[in-house]
Amino acid sequence: IKCKAAVAWEAGKPLSIEEVEVAPPKAHEVRIKIVATAVCHTDAYTLSGADPEGCFPVILGHEGAGIVESVGEGVTKVKKGDTVIPLYIPQCGECKFCKNPKTNLCQKIRITQGKGVMPDGTSRFTCKGKQIYHFMGTSTFSEYTVVADISVAKIDAAAPLDRVCLLGCGISTGYGAAVNTAKVEPGSTCAVFGLGGVGLAVIMGCKVAGASRIIGIDINKDKYAKAKEFGATECISPHDSKKPIQEVLAEMTDGGVDYSFECIGNVGVMRAALEACHKGWGVSVIIGVAAAGQEISTRPFQLVTGRTWKGTAFGGWKSVESVPKLVTEYMSKKIKVDEFVTHMLPFDKINEAFEQMHSGK
């Protein structure tokens, strides 16, 4: 199939809309017509050149939704015409990670996915005679893409694809960080650092879990109104006080919060989020992805005195089984999705979408 795709030819340059050729799916692969895709900071992070796994030229994108166009030999879970969401964390059901209820980090195709190729070591994309790499096993910045059959979730055909594509990463990640990873309890106090899409989803998760106080933290005050719509009880900026933000939060909450979440990818903020937790039982969850080579630090005493540091990927959801349920929760209005959409742009304006994201809009 020849179609349009946004190709990242090299790091640090805008994406280029090109005609690409998408090969048919091989055994245990699925070719999908992508109807809608969102942009995420992870795409921008790889495009910037800071991602140690980044390889170019590549078709980025990992928050998409579409319709199965064809399937390769041996594919049984989906068929042509099915409505699906591609998954950057697959679920094979067979590896020791999939069999362990404590994690969602399926490792079946991790090595090839990290190298930008399909499980057989080759690519399905070519452009101007050159091989183009895949990204995160999904490559949703293309009108057609090919994914492994363990990297696709079949969802309700009635779901609006220009909304549920967001469940492919950001919303699921933040919401799951609160309900799965932290296991926020009713009546608890939470702090959310960074009020972008993931931060708003964390707030939504804390609210669904019954938290009584949810404090949003961001230097961009334009984000406060939206955070309150999602359930934040108050919002503060680190710039409003000369004291470190963790001290401010400790004073506001009689010793610290029960749960904190870092949704930025800043190692300094990760430390502040941990240290803002209450002695004895506070739990801090790292969601943001920091740049290559960066390290986190705190005084060990912070942990000795009963705080817990955790991390989460895709909100702890086992993807193939959980994403369809999240779509159902959205369709039954248990979780918000529509409210996360700020701009709708045609595909050829994708660079404008990145500019909007970088400007905090």
C-alpha cells in the first residue's frame, strides 16, 4: 500500500509528509488503517535526539486508533474490519512477565521493538528506496502501519477513534498510575507534579479512587482551570514560594501527602515529589521519562523513614485485556476522554501539533 506518513529523517528536524510504501503483514502481523493519532512528549523526546534507542529515519507515533486492513498468517485474535488500538507494550500471554500479575511489561518482542524493526528483524516501511524504522512497535504517524499481533487491542466498534486513540498512551498511563500502581485510597491526599495530559489523567484516577484532596503543581498557571475540571482541589506553582516545593506541600498537608506523582520527566522534580510524601507511609510514583544518562537522588533516610519510590509504564495495565475495558469505561462515562482533546488538526499539520504541545497549549 502506498500512503502518506510523517517521516522523521533525522533528529532535531521537523517531520516530513512523504509517500511511503507499507508492505503486507507477515505471519503474526496485522496491517492497520490508522484513522486518528495523537502526539505525545515521548515522540518529541525521540525526535529531539535525546532517546538512546532513537533510530532514524523513522515513523514516530504511538497513540493511535484504526481499522484492521489485513492480517498475516496465523493471526486469530483480530480480523479485517475490526476496530483496534495499537499497543506499545504488547501482551503475549506466554512470557514470565505476562504470567506474573505484578507487571504489565511483556518482553516477547522488546529487543526488536527497541531496534525499530518487526519481530523478524526487518521493517515494513520504505520511502524513496530507503528502509524506514518502526517506533515503539506502533508507528501511528502513517495512514497505514504494521504491528505484531500481540501489540493490538480489539475495541468496541462504536467508539470514536479520534477520542479513544488517547487511550493508547497518555490517559491510560496517568489513570493507571493512580489506580493500579499507587492504589490510591479513599480519603487520601495526593500531589500531582505536571498538569499536561498525563497529569490530568492522574488527577482523574485519584478522584475515581476517592481521594479527598488533590493538589496540582505546575509553573504554567493557564493549566489550573483544566486541572480543577478533572478533580484537582487546588493548584500551586513552585515559583510562588521561596521555600522548596516539598516543604510547601508538607506545611499544607500536616507533614506531607499520602501519594505523589511525577508526570514531567525531571529528576529534580522526582526528588521533590518523593520528599513531599508523608513519613511512614507516603508513596511517590515516577511516570515521566527522564533524558538518557540522568539519575535520581535523595537521602536514604527518606526511604528508611517509610517512604516508597515506585515507577510505572502504561499505568500498569496488561494491554490487550485492559484497553478494551478502558474504552468501555469511557463509553459508559466512568472516565473522561473527550475533555483531553484541545486541538484537532489535519495530518499534514502534524508539526503544528508538536508546536502546540511544546507551548503548553
